[in-house]
Amino acid sequence: MALAFHREESAGSGLRRMATELLDDARFRLAHFSKPDKDIHETRKNVKKLRAILRLGRFGLGDLVYRRDNEFLRDLNRTLALMREAFVHIKLLNAMQQQFEQLHEADIAVLKEELEQEHQQAISDYRDSPDRQDALARLDVMLAAVSRWPEFDRPREVLRCGLEAIYGRGREELAQLQHQVSDEHFHDWRKRVKYLWYHLRMMAPAWPQGIRSQAAILSELAELLGDDHDLAVFHQEILHGDIPLKPAQRKALINGLVDRRRDFAFQAIEVGKRLYVESPEAFSQRIMAYWDQWQQGVSVQVSAGS
């Protein structure tokens, strides 16, 4: 299930095809739910890709379609994220335990057991919940709606505007983070980076070597920001949640999380500076120049100094 355009298809039909494949897979996973952890993880990835597709085609689909489908997908991922949190917290505890002597093995084993029970209970509750049936029904509705997505009157301009908008938003978020670091800005930047990564993967056939090298840096950045997000959620759970920790353990975890997040923030901003060097207009025009040559069957030629 490749997230990429085919040369022989129009922009509109390509987005419809990719969206249909992702929706089919998400529906299959939620309907069977045979491997819950994997099914949840893969469905959440599918939903993020679908939201990226909506953003790339937004100027051709129209605000009504965009807002309706994006709202449903956002709410679905929020529900699925609740089942993932305890699983991620267990992984983070394992990593942190190796770093701090204050996190005694016996105490942490009890905590991990409680988190695992919480995780399994959330999965069990979702399996039999109206939320799952509602999600399946709404996925069916969106599948039918996608089949009616229109062809674009100006397909090149739709793609260019989508690329320019998401690149521009990411560039703005990076500028804000360089001025003031905050969880909110990192969260927003993470989403823009992820969407742009998916956009470049879709466009990569136009110039595999050049676009995929930039997409690889975006993948690195998205991973850094994703790790930071997991730490941020865990940090808030330790501060305000019901995790039973002794004072020394709580202090050790908080200090460790703060140090790790500081490292992630520095690394992410440095990688971001390498990526967001062009203006949004220049970036989108460059990618679309590759697209134009690809559509015409012309190989992209790049000088040795480029």
C-alpha cells in the first residue's frame, strides 16, 4: 500500500486511490481487531496519512469536505491514542529504569503491571464499545464520500497550494519555537512536519533521489518530535495523574524527562533549520517543477553544483 502518486493518474484520482486504500485497511483492522496493539498502531498511522491527504487536496476538495472528514479522523485518533498511552508509558519506564538507581526494580515492576492492566482494560472496553461500531460506520460513510471526491479544475495549483500551506505552517512553528519553546508549539510543529513528510512521500516518484532524501530528513525530525511528544504526555501523567510513585522516584523521573526533552528539543530545532531554508513559495514551486517534468515523461536533470 504505497503512499505515492502514479504517473498515469490525475491528482484527484491519485488522492482518491490512496485515501480508499488507507480507509479499507483501517476498517479491516478495526473490524477484526485480532492484534489490538498492532491494529491500533497501524490504524493511527493510516489516519495521519489520511489527514495529510486532506491537507494536500484541500484547495480542490473544498472546506466543507475537508472540515467534515478531518474532524472525524481527528476524533478517531484521539480515541485510539487513549489505548496507546499506557503501552508507551511502559516502554518509557523500561528506558528510564536503566538510567536512574532511584527506580527500584520491584517498585517499577508493580507500576508496570498496573499500567499493563490499564492498557488491556482499555482495549477490552473499546472492543465491545459503541465507539468502535460508530467508527466502523463512519469509516463506511467516508469511503463512500471519497469515491465522490471531485476531479480538480486546476490540479497542479491544488497540489502546489497544499504543499505551500503545510510547509509554511511548519516554518512558522519552527520560528516560534526558536523564540519560545513550549509543548503547544512542539505539538503543532510535529503535526506539520508529519504532514509534509507524507506529502513528499506522495510526490517522491517525480524525482525519487532528490525528494526522498529530503523526506528522509523529515522522517528523522518526525521521529524526534514523536519521541518528545510521548515524553511530554508521560511527564504530565507523572505530574497530574494517578501513577503511584515514591517521592524520590517521582523526582528522578521528572528530572530525567526534563533532561531528555531538552536534548530532543535542541536536536529537532537544529534538524528543522536544515529543512526550512526556502520560502514556502520557492519550496512549492520547486517540487511542482519536478512534478511537471515527471508528468511529461522527462527525467529531472540536476547540475553537479546543485
